Amino acid sequence: TLPNGWTPEAAREKAARAYELDRKHIFHSWSAQKSLNPMVITAAQGSYVWDGDGNRLLDFSSQMVNTNIGHQHPKVVAAIQRQAATLCTIGPAFVNDARSEAARLIAERTPGALDRVFFTNGGADAVEHAVRMARLHTGRSKVLARYRSYHGGTDTAVNLTGDPRRWPNDHGTAGVVHFFGPFLYRSQFHATTEAEESERALQHLEQTIVFEGPSTIAAIILESVPGTAGIMVPPPGYLAGVRELCDRYGIVFIADEVMAGFGRTGKWFAIEHGGDVVPDLITFAKGVNSGYVPLGGVAIAPHIAATFDDRPYPGGLTYSGHPLATAAAVATITAMAEEGIVENAAEMGEGVLGPGLRELADRHPCVGEVRGVGVFWALELVRDRATREPLAPYGGSSPAMTEAVAAAKAAGLLLFVNFNRLHVVPPCTISEAEAKEGLAILDHALTVADGHTV
Ligand code: PLP
């Protein structure tokens, strides 16, 4: 019997019908529709999911890197059920206890005094609103964003994005300028140490500001730790340096914590790894309630919020602070605090995943670099360690990557894959035994990828 109580036969039957209807009626994200063969998930529990044939797989993708508290956490499920029985929905202009409590719990955890929260339905609209706030606050229009970044699929967010998902969506959105952030393994700055990379990346950013015209720049947006673009933990001093540049030129600093926030890096917010850096706006989503109900938002510093003390903020959403979503956030944050889940992510990263992945890198020639923190890791796979030629082209796939991911899946492990990278991003609740189970399957998948190296 599956964890949701279904018999294997009932699950197979439901899976077959769901698959048939999906292929007939569902239009999928980021995909050519015809050749798709999506996986059915019939049940999920903790770190595991069950497919349409009844196979159990360890979920090292956390779906979209959002089930930070694991699947079907009983306290979160119960909170959603309680809220549904009490009050399913109210408009954003009204006051509701779940919404108020969620805002308090988030505000208490943000660095500095970011104590106002504007709730959205997800990450992309959080980014849209953060940019809108920055533009209205400064009276300027340009936004600087990193190459090797992802900020969401809506219009401004996808145009801020510094990866190939922007290309087909880019119609020359006014005022977005991209710059390179620090990434020593593929340094744009010919740096050989982290310190050099950080210093040169900051010089490059300042040059970009100066040549674009500081008085035209509303905001710099960056992921505190870039996620889908490769999990590049910034070198010490970089985020503090960005803060200094923002202060020097009167630019709003937006930290996008949609993927890295709420425990993923072993801290509540990833920016805490950069010392005492306090951004002006933080965008969040995903981990805030583990994605059990769609929710995102912007945490706002007092001086930005004050811009709208007497002047109306021109923006809003029907579902801003939806009771079911915010009740799930209250339960998620409370359970994470009570059960030491953020600490668990830090310990699993430092004690098991980090050492385990580095050990795999030592043995497998296909691994060019291992990088990450907490339960947020990437393996950069290469055809040739000497030249660092990627095992799949930037923006594309390759038989080597496809075969490695398929081998992992066949052996019971779901991974998040992007171009030449395998991302190891399990729930923050992962146990040592589960982490080791995943590493053993990964070992097998990397052997498959080794067959494609020179
Ligand atoms: N920002 C970052 C850093 C993300 O990783 C994502 C999604 O992966 C988004 C924004 C967009 O979030 P959503 O898909 O909820 O709109």
C-alpha cells in the first residue's frame, strides 16, 4: 500500500488515466509538447515519491527545489486542513490571522529590519513587485542582473534572467543590463583565487554601474546563491561589496532568495553566509511553505516601505496572502524551527553530502567541480577535466547527461538536471541514511557519465 492509502492496483489505474488525460489536455512548461514523456507521481512522503508503476524514488530534486520540509509533513498538512475548515479565502485588503502570523514569522527571520511583507503567488511575481518598488522608490528605471541567474518566467523576471530561458522571451525589455558575477571555475576575470575573483567581479560591477550611468539605475538584483544557474556560492566579501556599491550609488539591493531561502543553504536566508549584509528587498517563495500551496513575497526594508506611506503602492493580487498558503507558511516555519530542520540542512551538507560528493569527484573523471552548501549542491560534469569542456553545451543537453539521469532514475533517484550539471538538492529534512543512499546511486550514475569523457 502507498503512503496515501492507495493499493498498488488502484495507484496504477489512476496513474494510467492521469497520464492519458495529461497528454491530451495539459500544456507543459518550458517544453516542446509532442515528445514529452512526463513521470506520474502517485504519492509522496518525506524524501520519497512513488511513480505510476509503484516504484519508490528518493527525491533529490525536492521537485522544483521547494519541498524543503519534505513531502506531506503532517503538521503542515494538518494546518492546511484546519485553515480550509475555518476560512478558505478572503481578499487581500482584509486582515486574517494566518496572513498576519506568517508575515511576523518571516519578518523575524529576515536579516536587518526587513519587517514588512508583500505576499505574492510565487517567485516570479515577487521579483516583478520588488523591481516595481525599487523603480518607484528611486525614480530610476534600469535594473542590473547577473548572467547565470534565474528570476522567473513572467515578463520582467524572465528578462532579468541570465540564462537561455530569456533568449526566446527577450524582446529588448527596456532597462535590463546584465553583468558577470563571481564564478571561479569558469572565471570571466582570469582570476586564480576566490579573493581575486571577488575583487575583480566587484570592479566589473562598478564599471558597469559607472558606464550605464548611476543615476539611471534603480536596482541590482542577484540570487544570494545562484540556484538553477549552477549553485555558485559567492566568495567571501562579494555580497558585502555589492551592498557597498549600492550604498555608494543610491541603488536598491534586491536579494532573490526564492530558491536559496528558508533553510536550503543551512541558514534561514542564504545572504547570512555573506556576513552582516542586509539587502533592501528580499524576494522569497518555494521553501517559505515548501510549496504545499503557492506562495511568494517580498520582504521590505522600512525606508522602501516608507515610500508608500502617503503615496499608494500601484500593485496587488487577488490572492496576496492567501489564507491556505499563509497557514502552510506558519506551520512550515514553526515546524522547521521546532524540529531543527535548518540546522539539519547545515549538518547534512557539512557532514555527509559535501564530503560524499567530493569523494565521488575524486573517483569520477566526469566531475569537473563540486560546489554548494547545506542541501544545495551542483556537480559540474565535463568531457575533459583539463580543458573543462562541459558534458553538455550551454543551454542544451547531451546523450551523456540524459543517460546519467536515466541511470539514476532507474536505480531510484530523482535529480535536478540543467545542461551539464546535476543538482543534488534534497529536502532539508534528509536523514544521513537517505543522503548516503542517494550518494550510492549517484556513484552509479557518474560511472555512466564517465563513459563519455576523453
Ligand atoms: N527566482 C529564483 C531564484 C528562482 O529559482 C525561481 C524559480 O525557480 C524564481 C525566481 C521564480 O519562481 P516561480 O517559479 O515561483 O515563479
